[in-house]
Amino acid sequence: MVNLSFIIPAYNASNTIVRCLDSIYSLSLQTDDFEVIVIDDCSTDNTIQIIKQYAARHRNLTLLCQPENHRQGAARNRGIKEATGTYIMCVDSDDIVEHGIPNAIKFALQSKVDVLFCNYYWMYSQSNIELRYLPLSNGSIMSSKDFCEKYFDTIINTCPISYIWRRDYLSSKGIAFVENRRMEDFDWIERNIYNATAIGYSIDIIYRVMTFENLNSTTHTSNPETSADWVHAGYRRMKFCDTIRQESPNFANKLEIQSRYFVANIMKIRNFTKFTPDGILQLKNRLGDDVINYLLSKGKWKKETYLCLKYIKIFVWLDYILYPIAIFGRNMVQIMRKMK
């Protein structure tokens, strides 16, 4: 019986996928106890060839190839749909799993929790490593409301890689990852932990995020499309907050604060001077009027954020005049600073 399914989306992952797979196959798990499902998202390098060579040596590794690139959310959705394990763990192709997984999955199987949160490492550099954990006793089991209200932290808990999910639970709720967008997992996590019946906690370390190695990832890349997806992630979370605020006010408040941060982090005048007029139009179209109108209706924005939201809402030909003026103004400020 397959106890655990590792779901790994991969796009141009030729430099890291072997390291990721090696970390999984070095675990003290029996071959029949787990499966690895890699979903290639139309890679343009030799990722597929590398995975095929690896799969030839491991009968419990399955390679799925997406017909079109719809980003990581679609790849994860397909992997979860194809999985047969009692529990599921999402893994990024440029990260490493840790040796606490066998103990963690043993506890999950015994307790039959819907979701298990575990400790993990976040690597800012080779020497700057943070252990992310919760102030809970090992083996704690609680309701979703207690977990969300008392122990949810917008830094620690928002990575799908820190959770092990019961597959039947995910299937029953039918809450899929957003497709065709970056930041696809942010509201997916909250919605799934909020709807769970029982959430467990294990002190076992199950993952190592190698964030410093992938500075070209969607998290670190700034362009109109990425910026729109950051704002959209904030929008989705704020919409979710609207539905849970009465029942879980503390949880909703935490999410709303971070959601507003996503929006305000993009809606800055200096960001708009980085984009061409076509880029700003792309940002607006990717967001859509419904999203912009919703964000404006929420209010309580800082003046700069509010002005930027209003600006892209009324954006037409006017920007082609304002854009060069803004660039000129920015350049003059930089020249004046150098002269001082």
C-alpha cells in the first residue's frame, strides 16, 4: 500500500531535479510505501530525459508530461489527481526533503489527521539557515479553528511544503490550486487547513527550502505579469477573509494584513516607472476590472496604494504621456542626489 505520494512539478529543472530526487530516495522508506510523481510543465531543457533515466532505476517514479504550460498550480493539480498514496506531500524541484519524513508519515497514518504540519528549514544562504517551527508539543492534534486562530503564522505556515495532506480529504473538498498564475498556493493552503477536521503537529523536520539558489524563480522576478499575480494572490486571500471573518476573526485579520502587504508592495509609484506603458496595460488586463474594483472598495489603503489602484483603473492613452514624465522626474531626482 502506498502511504505517501511526493508531487513534484518541474520546469527546466535539469540542474536541481536529481538532487531533489536523491533526497527522496535516501529516506528510510520501503519502495512500496511511497511513490514519486514528477509533472513536467513543458520544459525546454533536458529535464524530461534526466527524469526518464532516473525512473529507469526506480519503479515507483512516474513522469507525467503536461501538453501545455499552465504553471505550477496546474501541474500540482494533475499530480494530486493521479496520486494513489494515503497522504500527499508537495515538493519543489529545486528543494530537498529531510529525513524526518518517515516518522512524520508514521504519525499521520496512526492519527489519521487530515493535515499534518511539520518543521522545516528555510535557507537564506549556506550559512544563514532558519528552523521554522510552532510552539506546540510533538504529536499535538487540534481542530482547524484552534490551529488557525492560535497557531497560524503568516511566515511559518504559508508554504505547502511544510504540510502532509490526506489525499481523501483533499479530494473531498475539491479545492484546487489556481492555474496559470504565480503565487498559486497562498490561498490554497489557508482554504484547505481551514476546512480540515483534525490538524496534527510533528516536530520532525521534513523539508529544506533552498530559496537563495533560485533567484530567477517567480518569487524573485519582477515584471508586469508577476506583479499582477502578487496582487491577485492578495485579492484571493482578502476574498477568503470575507467568508471567515465572523467565525475566525483572528485568523482573518492575520491573512488580511499579509494580503494588503501583497497589494501595497506592488502598488508603488516607483514600480510603475519600471514598466513601459504596455507593461502597465498588461498588468491591468491580467488583473481585470473586477479585482481592481474589489480592492478599491475595501478601502483603508495608504495614499500611494490607493492612487496606484485608481491609476491603473482609469489607464487609457493618458499613460503614454505620464510615463515619460515619470521617467524624466525619476532620472532628475537621481542626478540631483549624485550632485549632493
